Amino acid sequence: MNYQEKPTNFNHVSDQVAQTCISFDEGMTRLANDQRQIHDIKGPLRDWMPVVTTENRFALRYRPTGRDYIPTPHALNHIAIKGRMSTWAVKSLTEPIYHQTALDDDGEKRVVYRRDGRDAIVLRDYVQLHLFQSDRMDQNKMRLFRTWNNGTLRAFLSDRYAIINNLWFMQTLQQLIPGGLLVHWRGDADEIFGNVLIPDTIRQENDSNYGGMLSISNSEIGTRKYVTCPSVFRAICMNGCILGEKAGVAIRGVHKGNINLNDLRSRIRKNLELQIPLLPQGITRMLGLRDYDMGNTPIRPLLAQLRRDYSIGKKHISGIVKAWGTEMGILGTVARTAFGLQAAITRYGQTLSNTDWLRFDHIGGNFANMSRSNWINFRKRAAAMDMKTVDKLVGEITLVG
């Protein structure tokens, strides 16, 4: 199916929505293709050794085949934790050294120097000392090494880690949500992130279609728990707004021990039966934010308060400002409401990494659950902030509108 073509079995879904979606079948086909590159190796540490490759990179060599695997940052973190090493030290030995203040032509911190073979040797010896010494670490205990055919080590896991296959997870959701559409679909063979749109919840408003969906994620390599929780979307930009457990019941679980998949499927089904009826309420609640105006409070103090309340970096604030400018063009004066600010937050979140994207969708969900009195309190705290603090939190930004 062409990604830009409207699926023929979703005729009750508008073109605006359908063109941003894919079917479960297409999503699972993509995932199955990705999973062909996975090669899980179960065995003890003694089957491996730390080395420096001919390209001067740190790697773990699988002794039975002699093949070297370059650890991803996630796998490096596993290695550091298992070996009781400094995660900062392990990470820093693979990353460039940046100047503290000087910037390059793109406005990013200037690279002073990049790591080379000398750093790889230090990292190899560090790992050898802490992870591959029998008096410090059991060399015979069975473990799980997730590798890909491209020569990367994706995860270094305990033998008790229980993989919930992403394809099984998607097949289960397809069976439980017939007619569901996949939007915001991200991830790879190791982990999936995305939303399942429930077509029957879609409603048309002046600026866009709105609808209910389920935010889902699962990881086969220990980056996160498996999760499904209720969410609301806005079709014009496909903003997500995760409602959180105040509005709906999320299911979360850890990948540990023996997992009964039949029991898990039953839990997911019961959870969806609770969540889906809540989605129309979530849409109404989010649209109700249009009545929460900013009054005479300038946008800069509101952004400063947002940063303080949610520990948002200054760079992210600049991105939210740009997204808010886009919302001004779409919504006009409605952008100067809690709805406009929430829309800017989730619009910007779509440009970020998977983890940050989900975080910003959760922040948007907090706004959707905000009562009028909480919004007024938010405004009052922002208005009471002195300009010196606002300048420090927000910095020099160009505001639109």
C-alpha cells in the first residue's frame, strides 16, 4: 500500500487523517523485514572478549565466530552497569570532546577533538578489568546478547530477561482493535513506538479532525516497559496528547521472568475495554482548553513557567515557540489559550527522538487534564515571575504573534 494513498478499507476516515496512517498489515510487514537482521546469542561471558577493531573502535568479539560487534550507546550502558563501571566514563570514551563555549558554523558546540584508537584501548582495558575477570564477574552464567547482522551489539541482558516479541504485540493489538490505524509509527526491530487510531472516535472541528488513539510501546532490548495508554490526536498536524492515568488506565509491565502470553493478551484486552470508552471524553476535555485564555499574561512568562514546571531545556523552549507561531497561523487568537500552548508542545514533540517525543506527549496530556483553576494558578505563577528570572529561563527568543 502506498503510504500516501487512502486505505480502501477505511472509507469512513477522512483523507486528512488517512494519508498520515498505515494499516496494521503494512506496519507488521515493515517490522518483519526489520526483524530479519536480528541474531540473538545466548551464552556466557567467556564466549566474548573486548577488542579494538582495525578501524580503531571498541567492540566485543564473539569467540566462536571471531566476529566483532560494535555496542550501541544502549548496549554500552548495559556493559557499564553490569560491570559496575561508571556509565559516564564508558559513554564519554566514545563521544567527541566539545568546547565549553565556542560554536561551529551551525551554532552547535565546536568539537575540540574526536575519540580515536587510544580511547578505544582505554575502554577495552576498562571493560576487560571489570567485566571479564572471574573474580569480579561470573564468566559462566548464561546471558542474552542481542546483535544485528550489521555488526552492532544492541543489548547485553540477563538470562532472566523476557522478550515480548514486537510482532506478537502488534498482532495482538490488531486482533483486539479491528479497523485500527497506525500513526506516528516509529522504531525498529528492537523497539516500537506509535499510536493506534480508533476510527469511530473521529470528530470534525473547524480547524481539524480530532480523534482518540492508544499510545503504545514495547522494547525487546530493555529500553522500556510494554505500555498502552489512552491518547488524543489532532489530524492537521497529528499532534499526540497522552491523557495519562487520571483519565484512563494504562497497562505497564516489565520484561522479567516467564511471561504468560495468553495472560498478557487477556490483560491487554481488558485494559482496552476500559480505555476506548474514555477517548471521546478525552477529546472533549482537550478541546475545552480553548476556553482557558492567557488573558493579559505575556507568552514569555508562560513559557518560563512551563520550563520550570516540567524541567524543559532552553533549546526545547525555542522549538515550542516556533511551533506556537505555526499554531498562531492556524488558530488565530485561539492560540493564546491553554489549547494553543498544548498544541505547540505536542507539535514540537514530533520533531524529537522517540523518548523525548513521548515525554512531550505526556506533558500535553497533563495540560488536557488541567482544570480551569489549575490553569489560572499556572497563569498567576507565570505573571508573578520577575523579568530577570524569565530572561534566565527563556533566553533570547523570537516570538511570533
